[in-house]
Amino acid sequence: MMTSILNDLLFALRQLAKAPGFAFTAVLTLALGIGANAALFTVIDSVLIRPLPYYAGDRLVIAGTAGDMADDFNSTSWRNLEDIRRRSHVFEDLAGFDGDVAIIQTAQGGETVFGPKLTWNLLNMIGARPAIGRIFSEADGQEGAPPTAILSDELWRKQFSADPSVVGRDIRVGGVPHKVIGVMQPDFRFPDNQIYTTATEAVWLPLQPNKEMQTGRGLNFLNLLGRVKRGVTLAQTRADLAATAHSIERDFPKEARDLRLNAVPYQNVITNSVRPVFAGLVAALGLVLLIACVNVANLQLARCLNRQQEFAVRTALGADRGRLVRQLLVEGGLLSVLGSAIGLGLAAAILWSLHKLPEGMMPRAANIQLRLSVLAVLAVIAVIVTLLSSLLPVLLAWGTQPETALRGQSRSSTPNAARSRLAGWLVSGEVALAAVLLVATGLLFHTLYNLEHERLGFETEHIVTFTATPPDSLGYLAFQNAIGNPGANRAVTSIATRVYQPLLERLRHLPGVRDAALATSTPLDDVNFNSSFEIVGQPKVEGTKNERQTLIRALSGSFPAAIGTPIARGRAISDDDTASAPFVAVINQALADRYFHGANPLGQQIDLGGKETGMLQPYTIVGVVQDNIRHNLTESPKPELSLSYQQVPPDSLFYAILLASATQYVIHTSGSIDLTQSIHHVVQDTAPGFAVDDLKTMETAVEDATGNRRLGVYLIGSFAGLAILMVMAGLYGVLSQLVSQRQQEVGIRIALGATRESILALFLRQSWRLIAFGIVAGVVVSVLATRLVRSFLFGVPALDPWSYLAAGVALVVVGTLAALIPARRASMVEPMEALRNE
């Protein structure tokens, strides 16, 4: 048996060597399809399927207050963490963290690094082990304990030159000395999520709950990480948290009114941003692989038509049909193995390129690598490809009648009509599959165009933004001030007066700057401060679900002009709106429409919480600005209220949240000039210890906002281009074979008076017929499959006629180009030579 199979293998190698063009085309086609699919499966396995690199990573969940969607969660308070620990029955352990940034002091000034604060038990809960030193102990997490810190491997190497004696030394974090107690392993990341940061340099700090955190249930700043008990499902976890929330609300009806808790698998939180992209890629690459199989099957079929006499002779000499089938399967398997080998190299190259992506573009990128499971899947794919690409040739060989083949079939005789139609149907199938990819590409491209040309409500040209992040010590003092800690007001009078205003003036006087402004948030950032409010003179609303909500930002008077946001009614906030002037506010059109119901909002007053928030004075509405894009390009405008940063009381909670943590600057330049060095110099000179963070142009911000869709367009567009090449190859191959088989017929037609132009038109019409059938089938499949890309669309109907028309035109043009060469060759046939060869 083994000898027979080896003989078949050697014979298959000789057959492929005799047809190098066929072998090269088939192997390359399969390599592209198999390699791309192997790379995609590797990424899916590493990112979405493989458990997180923590102890019991498959049982880790993020918990917090529930959002609007099933997988939404929001931060919660220390009080809620303690209550959930005591009342819940599904967690083996529960910890908290705050995914924040920190300012470390270096020889070059303040530098922003990832600086999450963790409850002392978190690192131990996830099984993290340091490379040097130790992790946090319970003593590190006590109020008033000496400040400690753990460094990431990257930060240790950069700031301490990988000195192992760093343990025990001090590092200034937020202006406060912290004793280094450990250095983590090189591959350790936590939280491993680009929502928090894309930085690889990190310093972990212990969360030390003070009195205010332990008593203030409304201080929502913690994300909870829990490890559920073995066998507990997500549904059971959510049910337990619902019961826990009800228990807390029952015991604290005022503080915990309408409390809802939710849990989401931590792996889902990390990978949610790329799951829709992967879903589209799986479908696209599946089509590419199917096109590759159809293409190879067509090549095999055309080749088998030429080998019918060979099959007939071998059958007449005693070979049974089973032997012929086995021979064809061996040849198909050899092609698949060669294609898989080259495809594996292609997959490795693709994965290598993924590791070169900037940190944060691909979650869990460091975990992506070829594994035995991928090789096993590759073997399965190879078997499937062998069966799919060899099925039709096997059926053809099985149906070959020796006496018919030996009596009448020669190279120049008219081919069996049914088999020719079968080859045409395969080409039409390729066209249909390519049409699906082209339609998807067209829809996504139209979406990308709409997003990039959407009415943003602000300008993008010659605008630079950056964040000035203060040391943690200033923000902490302001926070203490806001919650009534005596003495904090003496320590922090106003960061705005002492730092932000002088920095703004220096920026305005930089060469090439037309205008500059500060704001606590800018379009397309991730800053989201939401607050309830009341309209003075209107009845108060009762219940959390019914209360009036708005996004709030504090800004300088020049902000609308610097960002290019037009005023619809009234006036903008000006630099004259100081703490001694009447308190004013500007709202956007969305807030006016939702809460004033057509009435004139100018002159109305808004109450922002009074004593509870420290915002004692009401704010009079003096202007309405047009809506602009807030967090992303696809969301509808939300109510938004803007205050003068000079009219936010330093002893208010709003001040601590809006101004003490970080403030953004918008600079409108007179042209394309690079202000990077100037900005760093001015910040270092005016605000020592502050860090310049997230420096970018507004055009870059818009490009970043379209990142997922741009990636989808590029990738699916690339696969569509690959599919078109395969369609061209398939159509060219079929028509070439058809021309070769119909030489006698063509010669007779020309001898009877047919012009060469009519012969050219004959074969072009045949190719157009195949393309038309494929386009119709592709349109039908596309209509049924548009739900896969519907969530990616913006401003484009799923049945967008321009996308379908563009796909059809592209396939007609490409198909015509592929058919021209064999059609011209047919028109150049010499009648006497064709008849003489026959």
C-alpha cells in the first residue's frame, strides 16, 4: 500500500513538473488563500480564544455599575467594593483598580506614564509575580502607609538602566517620593486594555483608601476585577450582583438609589474593539479561500479534460477507477501541501508585521504566535482544500468511458458541452464571490468617505491639541479641597489662576499662533464628565432615570474661535467672564432642543447641584452653539454645557474633576508649522512638573476616529483585490482552454466567411455571459450578507446602489481585460493550419 502511494506521489510530481505554469498558478493561489487564513486564525486564537495570561484568566470579570447595554459597565465606589465583598456569593476574590496615568520626575522634567492604582490584593489575585523584589502586601494598602511603587520592565530599563539595586530606592511620582519595591516581568500588562492607555512604561501604585473614600458612596472612580468561583456562569454572576445591588439599596435607600451592578468577562473588555473587525475578516478570508479552491478546481478540470485520453488508456490497460481517483487526490493533496508550506511562511510574515504595529492598535499583540493548534487547523484546511479542488476532476475521471475517449476525443475536437458549462459555472461562482467582497468594500469606502466629510461642527486644518497633566499631588489636594478637607484650600488656591492662565498666555504669543484656548475636553477625546442639573423656575424631576443630564466642560473665552465652532444664538464665553463677573453658561443646540422644547433658553438659569457639588451660584445661559461631534464620528449630538474655567469654584467637586486632573489646550496656527519643541519648552518653563501628553493635530484625531473602519476598508479591499486577480486568472484559464479546444470550429467559421472581429466578439460575449451570471448571483448573496457589515456603515444604506454598480462595473472591466488575450488569440487562428492539425 505504501509503495503504491509513493508511486502515485512520484507520478504526481512528474505530472506537475510537466506543467510548471499550472503548478505555479495553483500553488500560489492556494498559498495566498491558506496563508491569509492561517494568519487570521492565529490572531483569533491568540487574541479572542486563548485565556488571558493571568491565574484563572477565564474566570476574571470586570464589575461595576451597569450601563445601558448588556456589556456596559461604569466605575463604582470604594464603599460599593466593600459591600459587594461582604454580600456577594460568587467571587473567590475581588479587587479594584483605577486605570490612570502618572507623572514621574526625570532629568528632562515631568513624563507621563501609565500609573494605575490597585488594591493591595489585585496582583496576587491574578497570579502576577515580579522579576525583582515583591508585589504589594496588605500593609501597603493601608491609609497613611509609606508610598510604594512597582515598575514595569520598560520603565526600569529606561529610567534605571536595568539596575537590579533599584529596589529600595525612591522615584518621584506626582511630586511625591515613592519607594520602589519591585519590577514586573517583561511581558506583564495590567490593565491590558487600550481604553486605559497604549503606554508600555508603567508604574503601579497601591490604592490607600482615606476616610472620604470609605464613606463617600458617590465617589465612583474604581473598576472592580473579580475572580468568580469555579463553575459559576456569567448569568449567575449577573444575577448575584443584581441581588447584591438590591440588598445595598435596601439598606442605604438614599445613598444607593437606583443602584445597578453588572459584570463583563475581562477578556471581552480587552477585545471588544476588534471583534467586529475580526467577524468581517473571517467572512472575507473565507470567501478568498473558497475562490482559491474554485480557481484550482477549474485549473484541474481544464487539465483533466486534456488528460481524458490518458485516463482512457490507463483504464483500458487495467487500471480501475478507484486508482485514477486516488491519483487525482494525491495530485490535489500535493498542491495543497505545497500551498500550505508557502502559506505558512506567508502567515509568519503577516504575524511578524503585526508585532511591528504601534502599541495599543492590536490588543494582546504580544500573545500572537504560531502554535500547534494553528498547525492542526492548517492541516484541516489543507485536507478541505484538497477535497474541494479535486472533487470535480475526480467526478470527471470517474465518468470517463474508455471506448468513447479513445474513439472520438482529441485535442481539437469540440468539447463536451456539459463539462464546458461546468467550467463556466465555476468562473461565474468566482465572480459571485468576488462581487460580495467588492460590494462590502464599496459600502465601507462610502462609509469612510462620509465620516471624513461629515459636518463636524469644528475646523481641523492648522489646529494642534495637547493635554497639560499636573502632578498627582496637586490634583489630590484639589480633590481633598472639593470634599471639604480643611487646609486643602490653603494649599491649592487655584491651579487655573496660577498655572493654566499663564501657560495659555505664553502659548498665544508663540510665533505662528493665531489663537489659543484651553478646555477640559475637546472633540473626539475620551473625556466624559456627565452631570445632572435643574432649570431654575421649572419643577424638579424625581428619580435617577428621569433627571436632566448633560456633558459639562470648562473652557476659556477664545475656545469657540480657536476650534471653529459657530455661535447659533447669543454670545460665546469670553475672557471677561471671571470669578467676579455674573456666572454664565453656553449650551449646545442638542441641550436646547431636549430640555427647552422650542422655548428661548437665553436668560434661563441652570442649577448644578448647590451645596452637594460646591456650585452654589446658578449659571445664566448667554449663548447657544451649534452641535459638534463629541466622542466619535457616528454618535448623535448629546446635550452639552460649557462654563468659563474662571467661574468654576476651586472648592467645588466640579473643579477637582474638570480642572485639577488635566486640561487640554487648542492652538490654531497660521500655517503648517511644527510647535512640538516650543510647546514642551513653554510648559516646562511655565508649569514645572507638568507633562505634555497626547500632542497631535485635529486632523490626526479625525483619522484616529476612523481607524477601525479605515482598517476594514484596507483589509477587505485588499482581499477584494486578491479575489479579482484570482477571477482574472480563472477567466483567462477557462477561455484559453476553450480557445484551444475550439480551434477547429474557429477555423471552419473563418473559412465560411466569419470576420476576425466577429470571432473576437464571440469569445468576449461568452466571457460577459459568465461575468453577468456571477454578478447577479453575487448581488443576491450580498443583499443577504449585508448584516455582517451593517454595524460598520454610516450614512450609507445597506442596499447602496452606487456600491453595487461600482462592483459590477469593476468586474465587467476586469473580466473583459482577462478575456481579451485568449479572445484575440482565437481571432488570429489561421483556418488552413487549424484544419491541417485536425
